[in-house]
Amino acid sequence: MEREQLKLQTEDVYEKKENNKNTKRQFCGAIFMSLLAFSYGCTCGWTSSAIVILQSNDTPLITGPINSEQAGWIGSSIGIGGFVANFFFGWLSERVGRKVSLYCVVIPQILSWIFIYTARTPIYLIIARILGGTAGGGMLAIVPTFIAEIADDHVRGILGSLVILFCNTGLFFAYVCGGFFDYYTNPWMMLPFPIAFIILFLKFPDSPISLMKRKRYDEAEESIIFYKSMRTYSKQTKQLLEDEIQKLQSDDDNAEKPSLESIYKSRASRKAILIGIGLMALNQYTGGFALITFTSSIFKESGSNLSLTASSIIVAVIQIFGALTATFLVEKAGRKLMMSVSSFGMMTGLGVLATYSLFKSQGVDLSNYNIVPLLSFSFMIFVGNLGVLTLPFMIVNEIAPAKIRGLASTICMSFCWFFVFTAVNYFPSLMDSLGMHGAVYIFAFNSLIGGLFVLLCIPETKGKSAEEIMRIMEK
């Protein structure tokens, strides 16, 4: 009797191992898609060293060195492309599917590097940055959704965090290339990554949900089998497959098309949108992205005793470390605590950097404190990645009611891209008119306001179910 029970248990364990929802293909798919996030990170980081070159006498432009206004447009026009792409690729992915839309994202990404290489006037670079922003906006509109739709519950958080991690790694790569290679070599260093995505992702199908929405049920079934590495002849697998398809069909049948009217009528929806817009403003007007865009210029102005290349690379490494730390702490410390610490921490780092710059502009001898700009900037980037620069997008998806989650994300991301454009566009002009210390003090003040906003308005969502969060939002 015991021998038969042991045999049955052994067979059951073996069958579970054989039919276990293997996540290998899910990891591979997420990594391959994140190559587009890496490429977008390169787009964001390219300006750091390029702006310094473009403003010097060694500029490759036939029109001569660019001024602060042109530098602002080159840096900020990424927001124009992102704003447009947020709507276009969201619509396109629902019409032709996630995979085809991602392949369309590659086109503006490749064109942007070609325009940068062939640029002879600032308008070429502005067009290149709009194309790069279009690719970035498309990537952010599709990749997180695609990953969420193919990932098992126990790996969804890890796979979802790859997007930010690859963005930061791409930023680091751009800083390294900008420091060690010439202007014309840099675009060729960035081009292989979107091309690699095209090749590596060829055999990966569209997500099951995307296929189901377009009534392609047979392909949806094949997609489930592929991403879960199922063996179709197993009884257990067949039952699992039927459950997955039934769930997808039920979600599709019960899906309610969101509208602005549905948002207006729901208190929870209104609060979620307003809080989301506030979080997007906090994400950009604390200066994180603007400072990253002009990292080398900031260190040049601050008089740091380290080379611009070394300073930028150190900052990029710290940014990656901050994003990884946030990934491990967010479920333990909670969103509200991490956002608060991040906001007030950014205020402190920015305040120190602004004060150092103020003293330097007044002729105070700071030769013994040249390390301060790097330390304060690095601290600001690290604490920023603990919350302000990474968590707002997650929080929006958690506090928004399920039926308007997609629309809420689109609205908030649209505001985010607008804030990107304004923050980056006006930063060089603010530095010219107020000095670097004045511009950075404004960011520090915004961080203070943002921290108070988090304490007073943001609900804690850690460990709470969707129903519990909605009850809080309805109050």
C-alpha cells in the first residue's frame, strides 16, 4: 500500500515538474523586448556628452556651436515624440497586436540614430530626438503591457522591473560611449540593439490577451502553450490550457470600454487621475530627467575635480544600483514611505548642489570641496531612483480602478511627456538667467512640495488587495 502511494506521489511530482509553467521563454521574451528599453536609455543618455560637444568649437554642425535655447530644444524634443507615440502606439497595439507594434517602434529608433549621424544643422538633431522620443513612447506604451500579459504571477514583478533596469543600463552605456568614442562613432554603437531585437524576437508570438481581443483564438492557444512551455498531450496541461482560455474569454467578454464620462462619475477614478498627474509632475519637475539629460554640462558648470566622463559614469552606475534597490525594497518598505524618503532625499541632494554652486558663483574658494557636486548629484540620483523616478507609474496602475486603468495610464503618461518637454526645454535657459544654483534650487523646492503631496495625498497600497485600495480611493 505504501509502495503504491509512493509510486503515485512520484508520478504526480514528475507530472507537475513536466507540466510546470516554465518561465524560461517568459524571461527570454521580456529580456528581448527590454532591448528596446536599453535603446531608449541610450537615447536619453546621448545628450549628456553630445551637448557639450555641440556647444564647443569642435561641433560637427556646419552652423557652428549651438546656444542654450537650441540645446534645450534638442534635449526636450524627445517629449514631443513621446507624447504623440503614447496615443498612437496605444491605439496601434489594440488594432494590429503588441508584436507588430513593437516592430514598428524599431523604425523611428533606427531613423533617429541615422539622423544624428548625418546631422549638419540643429533641426536634424531635433528631428532625431523627436524620433527617439517616439520610439521611447511606443516602447513604454507596449512593453510593460506585453510583459504583464505573458508573465506568470510569481515572476511578473521581476520581469516588469527589467524595463527600468534596461533603461538605466542603456543610459550607462551611452555615458561610456560618449566618454570614450567620438561623436560619429556613437550612433553606430547604439544601432545594434534595436536590430538585435528584430532578430531575437522573430519566433516569439504575440501575447495571448492581444490575440484573444482580435478573435484569433487558435493563435492565442498556441501563444499560451509557447510562453508557458506546455506539453499539449498532458491531461493536466490540457486542463490548465482550458482554464487559461476560459479566463481570457471571460475577461474579454466582460471588458468595459472606459470613457471620460466613466471617470467623471467615479470618485475613485477622478482621484486616481489627479493623483497620477501629480505624481508625473513630481517625477519630472524635481529635475531628475532634466539633470540626467545635461549631466556633463552640470559637472562642467559645477567645477568638479573629476573628468566629465568619470562623473557621468559614476552617476549612471549609482542610478542602476538605486533602481535595483527600489525593486527589492518596494514590497517591504511600502510605496508611500519610499516616495517620501525619495522626495525629501532629492530635496537635500539638490539643495546641497545648489548651495555649492551659489558659493562658487560668488567667488568662494571651494577647491578643497570639489567632490561635493559628484556626491550630492549621486545622492540625488540614488534616492530619486528609490521612488520619485521609478514608482509613480506603478502607483498609478495600482490606484486606478481596473476598468479605466488603461485610459488612466494613457492620460497620465501624456502629462508626463508634456512635463518632460517643459522641464528639459527650459532648464538651459533657467541656468542662463538664474545661474545653475537658481535652477537647481527650484528643483529642490519642487521636491519639498512633492514630498508633502505624497504624505498628504498618496494612499499606501503595499499588501492591499484591489478591493481595499478602491475603498480607500472612494473616501
